[in-house]
Amino acid sequence: MKQRFDVTGMTCSACSARVEKAVKKLEGANVVQVNLLTASMNVEYDPDRLDEEGIISAVTKAGYGASVKGDSGKKAAKRKEGPDPAEEARKAMKSRTIWSFVFLIPLMYVSMGHMAGLPLPFFLEGEKNSVSFAFAQFLLCLPVAYINSGYYTRGWKNIFRLSPNMDSLIAVGSTASVIYGIFGIFMMSYGISHDRMEIVDHYRHDLYFESAVMILALVNLGKYLEAKSKSKTGSAITALMDLSPKTASVEREGVVSQIPVEELEKGDIVIIKAGESIPCDGVIISGNASVDQSAITGESIPVEKNTGDKVISATISKSGFIKIKATHVGSDTTLSRIITLVEEASSSKAPIAKMADKIAGFFVPVVMGIALVTAIVWLLVGQSAEFALSCAICVLVISCPCALGLATPVAIMVGTGKGAENGILIRSGEALETLGKADTVVLDKTGTVTSGKPRVTEVCPMGASEKELLQIALSLESHSEHPLAKAVCDYCVGIDPLPVTDFRTHAGLGVSAQVDGVECYGGNPRFLEQQGVLPQSSELESVLSRMQTPLLFANNNGLLGAVSVEDTVKQDSPQAVAELKRRGIQVVLLTGDSKAAAEKTGAQIGAHRVISQVLPEDKDKVISQLQQQGNTVAMVGDGINDAPALARADVGIAIGAGTDIAIESADAVLMKNSLADVISAIDLSRSVIKNIKQNLFWALFYNVLAIPLAAGVFYNALHWRLSPMIGAAAMSMSSLFVVTNALRLRRFKPSVLDPHGQQSVGNTTHIKEEKEMKNYTMKIKGMMCQHCVAHVKKALESAGTSAEVDLDKGEAYIKADDSISTDTLTKAVTEAGYEVTGIE
């Protein structure tokens, strides 16, 4: 049996690990997955040996709270009405960060201001006021330590459990500094009372109160920034719930009434008008409509629905009037299942172990062991207890993990900041780390690889000239509100429509009207066949076979021609896919669109694999299958249908122009709506991980180098002993190296793809074209409008070139390889109906 639980009280990866460990110990618990970000837990267990109460009891005994996760819709509504726990935690952390710096700033002034020549209050100046000088620092550090006491509590608990982590490093380093500072106060008091000012002078410069709390303030700042980026992770469910209408028009016993959608029952007759969202899954019992299913299935073009067809909850009727019989309501609808998938996928993500945590696992016990051995050895060889204690504490002080604590968060902060600067929003350090490891990128089609908007891609005159065909098409479609009609009208810029009377819409089929006194028709092949104006010919069959979505136009005299409407591939998509493949990454195109459309798009971009006609549940399964094959999967999408897959993937990437649900379910968001940023995000991730490894090296290097000095290894032979200045310099240098090294990430240059197949990274350009390219300027007569510009551009591109056309100057700017002659270019434009007056 599988059950999901909400877990409260977790604040770090150590907490989630403890909860997971506590439940795994239970007899009958098979699989336990705890997710810190979603504060949830998935448990697969044997119901004959374990029950829900036993699981909740184990979590409670571990020091946390747990409850069975309820219905998705109710949970989402409850979260929407009540305060957001993530937001509350972020606000609390922000408050702690602000107050930490409020006390840290005066502390730094007192402890180090005199080194820069800044004046101190009279009662803190001079050797005779040394105790006051030290005690003032002690008092200023106490509020910071109290505000961030959680680090001490968690850190020391983990040490006692023999599982130290980053909190343990912070707790040990900060505690050691405070203890040594307190010891220094007592020694200064002793020196003053016994008139031994050399002791006073020694310890006056040997205080580490500012080090003790600076690490707390800086690490807390990093955690706050991370919490801020994660504060909206739970809002994807609420956004999904908002898609469903709040009320529904229901016909019961012949009476139509508005009822809350929660009161819908299976078998109810629901009335849907144009522009309304469908509140449940059902079957059309009367009427027809054009339904926008892009939010659920990813289909870029509205689907015509007639009696007997199924409709899906949260889809929108764009036109028409239908009555449906509810087949799935409430938690059984497609939308609710998507919500459940998002919750389960989010909860199943295993936390990524931080490299610094792994180092902490042996670093802290080793340092503590060295400190203990140092004290014992010096006592055994006859040194005083003061000398032995001083050396032992010096070992801990020089090992203060300030730089180690900064190594990961500073690099991640700079890296994510650089990403944001270039329109790449990365929600967490985990996502940033995983992105660089991705070896498989799964791309949604509609709105990700393609523009997401229908466009006319081909005009094929058959019984009239192209101009006559487009004039009739414009005249008919300008009176229609169908999305495909808009695509035709957008294409016919510069053409004047003819007078139209008696306009009629034939739902699911097409339109008809009297155009300049002649009966004309426009629609799908089935409509023209019904009107008896669809000829049977091999030419027509050939045309229809290559068109993704054909619109046919005819009058009483016969067929005029066909117009193909497609969702076209974005200009930079093929280059982006090529760059991903060059990096050794497998590219998979995953879509709910038809097989023909998917295969054509896959060939255009050069994808390794194409998987089509996939529902949201199946997208989630495809991601899981790829992961089971040992792949690290990055999913790129923009629709609601992508949300479960985005959450299930090792790292989900949402296109910025996509829906809020996709964006909030993802680990990274591409604000520029370009696949080129997928490459940039991967390159940035790899740069950051490399930087973190360097930081960890520098953070440990100075500590390891100075520990022998701190322990007094060279004292007997060379009288070398770590002085406060050397200790301070070592800690400062390690932190300086870490921060400076992380700042090098600010020089990161994102990938920029141009439409001619080049990838520019910084000042380096990788030319992927092997043939020599030539530039031509062609002077053209006869172009009168933007429609003419489109014709010339299409003619030149069909000849194998890339071209830009300037209507005002009457020129075309062409880029072609040396295998294409100027005669070929001239012929292409001439055949399109325009005159070439010169080419150079």
C-alpha cells in the first residue's frame, strides 16, 4: 500500500534524513521518500504489518509532526485560504537575517574599527579597558547567537548522533570562537589584576567573537535567499485548481440552474456556452463546439467536438453550444489527476546530498579529534593546562568553517544571480547542480519547440490564381472567430476582401457565404465533400497528404485551392537541438499532438526520438521510464500538461511564456522563451559545480595548512606557534579566496544562437556550416505589400538560402553557399511573379 503524508517541522536536509531514517526502521515499511521542499513523505508499506498511526507515531517520536495527506482539491483550497507555511518561514528567516546584521555591524566596528583608524568610545580604549573592550563584543554577539540558536541546536544534536552536517560545522566553529573569547576575557582580567599587561595585550588581539557570529549571519543570509526562491513551490497546486470553473450550469428535470462545481454528480447534464471552461470530464449529448485543449493535451489548434465526443475538464469552448453528460467529477477528473501527479512527482524527488555535507561528515570529527589529541599530548609532555587548552582551541578556531560554509552558497548565489541576469531563473541549488548532470533533454512541442500559434505555411492554388484564392479565403475567414481563420487573415496582409452576404458557420466543418454575389465555401475536406465541390484527383491527394491542417476553398464552379495552417518551429530550435547533441545530450520530442505533426517537427529540429499523442499521465510515465534506464532527465515545457513531467524530471525547465502552473512546477524558468537558454543553463550549471569544487578545496587548504601550526607541531623545534594574526589571516584568506573565486562566475557568457546556424559564446563563434557562405543583394521590382515580401522570401528560401527582404528599398539580402548560382536565385524570384533588376 502507498500513502502520502504531510510532515511539519523540517528545516534542513538533516531533518528530512532523520524522518526518513525513523520511518525506514519500522517493520513493514518498504519504500520511504521524504521531500523537504514540499514538506511531504511517500511511504510504501505492508498494511498487514504497519498502519498509518504507526508511521505518524514514528515521525512524532523523531521530533516532527505528520498527518495523512487528504484530497488534492481540498488541500489546495485549504492552503489557499490559510497562510502559506513556506512564506511564513521565509519571513521569519528574513527577520533573523536583518537583526543578525543589526548587531553584527556594531560588533565589527568595535572589534576591527580601530585597525582602520576609526575612533572607539573612551571606555573601550587602551589596555586598562581591555576587559570592557572584550565584554562589549561578547554582549553584541549574544543577540546574534540567540537569534540563530537553531544552528547550535541542530548542529550539536547531529554531532551527538554521530552524523555531523553543515549545521554541525557552523555550531562547532561558532561555539569554539565564543569559548575562546570568553577564555580571553578571563585571562585579560587575570593579567590586569596581576599587572601582567603582556597577557592583556596578547588576548586583546586574540578574540574571535566577530568570527563566531559572522558565520551565522552570512550562512543565514544564504539560506534566506534560497528560501525566498523556494517560497512559491507549493502554489502550483493552487494554480491548477484555479483552472476549474467555480460554478456549472446544470439541467436537472428540465430546469437549468447554476450550482457550485463541488456539487456536480456523475450523470448530470451540463450546459457549456462559447467562451466557458468545461467543469468536468464528459460526453457531448447534443451540439458541437471548437474546444481549446492546449492546456491539457498540448494540441496547438482547437479541436472540433461533435455529439458523442469526449470533453476534458478545464478545457475551453471557443465557439458553439454543447450539452455534456458528466462522466468524471470532483477528484476523478483529468485535472484532479494532474494535480495528484504533480504532488506525487514533487514528493518523490530525493534530496541531493551537498558536497559540503559529505566533507563535514569526516571534517568535523577529524578536527575535534586533532584538538583533543593536541591538548592531551601537550599535557603529557609537561606543558601547562593553559598552553594545552590554548593550542586545542586554536585548532578549532583555525578550523572555523566559515569558508567551508560559504563555499557552496556563495557560488550558487552568484550563479543563480548571473542566470537571472540573462533570463534564466533557477529555483534552488539542487536544480542548478542537477542541470549540469543531465544527459537527456525532453522537449515539449507546442510553445516550446514551436511558436504555439497557427500560421499559414503553404498556399496551393488549384482552380484560381493565388491572389484570387487568398482574396476569397480572406473574405470568408474575416467573418469567422475561429483561430485558424485568424491565421489566414494575418497572412493576407495587403489584400482587400470582397463584399460578403449571407455568412454562415457550419460548426466543426467550415464556413460559407455569398462572396461578391457568388456562393463560396471554406473548411475541411469533409465539408467541401458534403457541398459536392471536392474533386477526386491525385493532385489533391498529394497536396492534402503533405499539409498538417489543410483549409480548402471553393465556389459553385469548383475547387479554388488549399491553404496549409501549421504551428511552425521557432527559428532557433534546430540550432539549439544541434548544440545539445554536440554536448552529448540525447534529445527527445514529447507531445500530445498528432503523429504526423510530431514526426515532421522532430525531423525539422533533428531530435533523436519523437513520442507523440501522449496524455499527461503518459508524459509522466515516459520521464520515469527514461530515469529507470539510468538517464538524468531535464524536461522542458510550457503547458499545464507538462506540469507532472516537469515535477517528475530530475530537473524541470519551463518556457517563460508558458502557463503559471508549468513555471511553478519547474526547477528553472527560461524568461526569454528560447531553447538557446537551455544550453546556457546547462553550461552555467557546469561552471557553478566546478566553482564549488574549487571553493571547497580553498576552504580546506588554509585550514589544513594552518592546523599543524595551531597544534604547535613546530613549537619545540622552531618555536613556531600560531599567533592570532596568522589565524585571522588564514580564515580571512580562505573566505577571500572563496568569495573571489565565486565572483569569477560573473564573467559567464550565455550561449546566443543566430538563425544562420552559429553559436556564439562570449567572443568565440563556432561556425557549424562547412560550406563557404556568400552574401548577395538583389534588387526587385513589383513588390507592393508585405504579402509580396513574404512571397519573395519564401521563393528564395525554397532555393536553399536565407533571406531578408526590404519592401521600401525593393531589395533582398541573401546568404547562400557557393553551390547556389545567381541564376538560380533570379529564377526563383521571377517564377514567383516579380522582376529582378540586378544582383551583386
